Amino acid sequence: TPVEVQYPYLIELNKKAQIVTVYTIDEDGEYTIPVKHMICSSGYRHSKLPDGVYPLKTKYEWKLMGDGTWAKYASRITGPFLFHSVPYESKDSNDVFWYKYRQLGDNQSSGCIRLLCKDAKWIQDNCPEGTPVRITLGEEMPELKQELMDAIPELVKGYGWDPTDPDPENPIYFAEPDATPEPTRVPWVTPKPDQFTRAPEVD
């Protein structure tokens, strides 16, 4: 009988590459099988979000940020650090900061992990609270990064929407079909316990 896996995924930030990778579990119950890669923009000082493993926390459709900007599809990692969309000037989906959208792939945020709307929404929809989030310095991955950069849709003149925002009201919605497979359900496998030492939470 298949086992219902409470946390089918692990989310990992590679700070050097500016890539978020989602892993699912292998036959040994360890998170080793990559199923999705996302281009991101994390903190301009790599050390600002400490390396370690944190459980995913509260989710927000919209989140007011500390600098007065807004973000969509936000999921808290620890303290003030979240996964979220590229920032918006106001709580309006037609008001994304174009220049911040174009910073994806560079560590330009003040600490959070910015993603395309479709990727931030994917985390909200597929990764329940408690999902392990691993923050690492990582290493450069130039070929994969270029592939992800090339796939970022262009902004559309006259609109302030993220083209990948799946909001039904998005007039310029564009997204390739999601090729992410469902996690392979190994009937007798659940995540191996005590895989990680949890990092201290950030205030």
C-alpha cells in the first residue's frame, strides 16, 4: 500500500548559482532526486540568510515587505526571510518592479528569495508547511543557469504583470507547460528520519 508522504519535497537554495532546486525522495528515503529548478534572486550578502535546514512556515497570497514594497505568493523560511515573487510597488498585480524582474539570476534582494510568480506559486501549492528548506552556498552551475535565464519570459510593454503569474486576471499570462513530474511514490518508502540538523531560527 502506498504511503502518504507528508513532505514529498525538499527545497534547496544554491546561493552561488542563484538557483532553487526541488528534490523528492529516493528508495532510501533521502531527498536526492531533482524534479524542478527555478532561477532566483537572493540576498546581496550571501551570509545574510544563514546556511542550514529550516522548516517552511506561514504562506501569504500578498505580503507587505519591510521596505514598503509588496510580494505575491510568499512562504516564510525563517525570521524575515521568505520565498516570494519579484516585488511590486503596490498591492496590485499590474505593478511589478520591472528592474527587479530583470535582476533574477543575480543576488540583489535584501535577504529574501525572489522567484518568478509561477515558481513562488508552485512552492505554495506543492510544499506544505514543515517542508525542509536547505540553504547552501553551493557552487556555480553556468550551463543550467543559462538555460533557466533564457527561459525567463520577456516583460510586455504597457503592462506591469509578471508574465508567469497564473492569476486568472493576468492579460499577458505565459507559461510553458509544467514538466515537473509527480513524485515517484515508492510504496514502502517514507523520508528517512533525522536527515538534517535544524538550523537555529533567525529572529
